[in-house]
Amino acid sequence: MSEITLAVKGLRKVIGRREIIHQLDFELRQGEVFGFLGPNGAGKTTTIRMLVGLIKPTTGSIHVCGYDLHKQFPEAMRQMGCIVENPELYPYLSGWSNLAYFARMMDGVDESRIREVVQLVGLQARIHDKVKTYSLGMRQRLGIAQALLGRPKVLILDEPTNGLDPSGIREMREFIRTLAEREGLSVLVSSHLLSEIQLMCDRVAIISKGRVVQVGTVSDLLASQERVIWRLTPLQAGLELLSRLTPDAQLAGDTVITPYDAERIGQWNTALVEAGITVMEMSRKLPSLEDLFIELTGGQSID
């Protein structure tokens, strides 16, 4: 089992009389990319701000590499790099000068470390150009380089692909995977691009109305919502029989959809045939992460 680098337990945030965040629990492991998803108003931004020490939780704990964020704040923050919203950069300075400026605020960060992070994010060719000449993707990479200066073990990225074109999005996805796989970082990514999260992340947590409604590997979560599509004649009789066999059967156009149950699907097929119902087609359908998100959040928008 990989080392736990970020542990969130019983996290709550109350503002006035309103409980914004309700008892959040999740963990990040070394070398994984962890997606943090939720619709507008679900509490994602509030949670991320608590994780990086911008606001304090009402109750609960956050441990970064074993350090309590509340009680051992400097030690915990030294283990963490983050970009919340847009990277804070000086446009009229070069990329190198920006990194050198931030490095002076940190202990043990010298020019050799600046060169390391520049190479890591692939900005060697443009690092001495002014930041105002950078593309959005380059500015994002420079922001990540800044976050990596202190050799953190946990990296938190809020909407790292926001505003990028398709090519830039793909490059950012591959870059984040590289940070996890080759550098051993734990990367928490918040994004509204569910297709990218599905490709990028090892595990995801889905938050709705301030609560984590599901957490797990992408493959396990999708498999839990796998469905079977039945084409039957007569359709209504088939629907009625399947509804008696499984309460989750539902009509969808000219098909019936049921959950996938490996142990019972053969029994259902036999029952249909014995009842004189023709099974013209039976196919399995694995949902996308977007399908799962809509199912778990009641159709709320993530934008």
C-alpha cells in the first residue's frame, strides 16, 4: 500500500448558520492523481481553500505527510504545492526571474533547484522570456514550476486545464501523469472537464451539497453503474417481467435497461424466454464518468 500523503477526516465548515461542508473524509496516496469533482455550489472551492490553509475548518483534521495542518502549519505547508485558480505571476519579469523571486522566500531552494523544475515542466527554451509573451499553457506550467520549488510531496491544482485548447489540455494531462508516475507526487486535481478527469485520474471523489457521495478508482466507480440494454418483443411484457425480477428496470425508448448483475443476468434471460418473450438483443453498457456524475449529483451542472 502506498504512503498516505494527505488525510482529510471529519472536515466541516459552517458559515453563519449554514453548514457548507459536511464531514468530508478522503485520502491521497503517493504517486496517484486524484480527481475532486462536484457541481457548482457543492463545496469544492471551500474544501480546496481549507486544504491549502486559506481558511480554517470548523471541525475535522487535515494531515499532510503526517503533519497536522492546523497545529503544525509551517511543516505541513512545506510538503504541499498548490495553484488555486490562476497562478500568481509577474508578467513583465521573465519566467526565470519569477521563479528566482519566489525561491528567495523559501529555505534551501537555490539555482540548481530552479533549473530542475524548469526542465521538469519543459520550459527551458522560453524561461528567460517575459511571462507576458507566454501562452496560457506555458503560464500554467510556470505556475506549476513555482509550486514545485520547495520539493512538495502533494500538489493541488484547481482547474489546471481551464482556458487551454485541446492540444494544451492533452499536454497538461500527460504532464500531470508524469509528475505522479515519475516524480512520485500525489496530485489532487479539480476540474469541470470530466472526460479529462476520466483519462487522467487513478481515483476520484465526487462531492455534492457539501458531502462526498462516492470515492474510489475510476474503473470501480464506473463498473458499479454498469447497465444491460434489452431489446425485447413484446416490449411492455418484457418490461413488466424484468420489473418484477429487479426493481431498477426502466423503459428507455424501445429498450429496457437494468443494472448489470453477473450472477442473475442468466436467470433473467431464461425467465424472459420461458415467458414467451423474444430477446432480440442484450448488451452491456459501461457509463462514462459524466454519466456517473449526473447520476450521483441529481443532474447538477459541474460548470
